[in-house]
Amino acid sequence: DGGITQSPKYLFRKEGQNVTLSCEQNLNHDAMYWYRQDPGQGLRLIYYSQIVNDFQKGDIAEGYSVSREKKESFPLTVTSAQKNPTAFYLCASSMGRRETQYFGPGTRLLVL
Amino acid sequence: AQSVSQHNHHVILSEAASLELGCNYSYGGTVNLFWYVQYPGQHLQLLLKYFSGDPLVKGIKGFEAEFIKSKFSFNLRKPSVQWSDTAEYFCAVYNLNFGNEKLTFGTGTRLTIIP
């Protein structure tokens, strides 16, 4: 069953805590992306990676970090430096840049 | 900076009404264009896309969109909506000449269909 999985579905963060969101794909896609979705703001790009061991900042990278050690995996860490982390986080992948992006089910992050 | 405008923030229609959602982008050049849909509680999924060729593209569930280069527009249409079309719709644009490796999304249009 091919696709993109994200876990957990809901995540709670305490103040000062780093949390990591998981994203895995078995589509053999080279490129992977992280977006943040807030009501009325659409999707904003946090980070993207076109190949393993390489990634670039998107529009709102401050307070976030990523790694791309495997083609299938692109975890996102929301650090304590991100002052407004409450949002819906979407992971996506595509065969290459400019190609159609396919999305995972998302993780909703809430702050306690 | 690149921008994508979806001027209709919330559209309410009755079943069987015709639908047109606007999408305009701010720059010229060669573009790849997308419409995505997010049904309540479901993944964001591709509705249709335009890369090249016939500017009138057909997607899933009876949706279509027309690329008008001179107007920088890619409006989404459906002749007769159903209650199951209730969802949020996002237009997205990839500018192939901009040198910026990202897909730019509009802010979305929430569509509510009244039975």
C-alpha cells in the first residue's frame, strides 16, 4: 500500500520542549517537503529536500529543523525557539522538483 | 515575491448550482498549475493539474480548470455541485522561471454545499 505516513496524528508540546514529527514515504520519491497549515493562511513551506543528505529552508524555517538521512524519511523537529507552534503540519513528496506533490494525512501540534 | 490569490474565502452554494473558484498568480513565464482539495478529515489530494498543452484541463469528480495565460488565471469550475463537494480548495503555482524551488499556495477557498 503506497503512500505517505505521518505520525503521530496529534502531538502535544510543553513549553521549552523539542518535539519531532515523523514522515515516511514508500513512493520512491526523491523530493520531500514540510508545510505548515494555519486557518486562512493556506500552506507555507518550512523545509524541503531534493535528495538524501541535502535540504533547504523554505519561507518559515525559523524554529524548525530537519534531517534527510534516508530517502524514505524526512522528520521535522519543532524546537523551543518556535514561539507559535500550534498548527497542522503536512508532509509531502514528489518525484522531483516541479512535479506533483502528494500529501500525508498531517499531524496536529498543540501546545500545553 | 511570488503570490497566488484566491479571492473567494468562503463560498456557499446549493446542490446542482454551478461553481467557479478564482485563482490568480502574480508573475509571468512558464508555470505548472495545480488545484488541490481537502475534504473534511481527509488528506490534501490532487484535483487536477496543468503543465502544458490544452489549457482546459479535466480532473476528478467532474471538475475542470482553464488556464488563461494573459490573465494569469487558473479558475476551477464544476457545472453542478454535490453535497459531497463540501471541502477546502487550494490553488498552487510552480513558476519554472523564477529560480525558486517551491510550490506557492493560495490561502484556500472553503466551499459549503447546502443540500
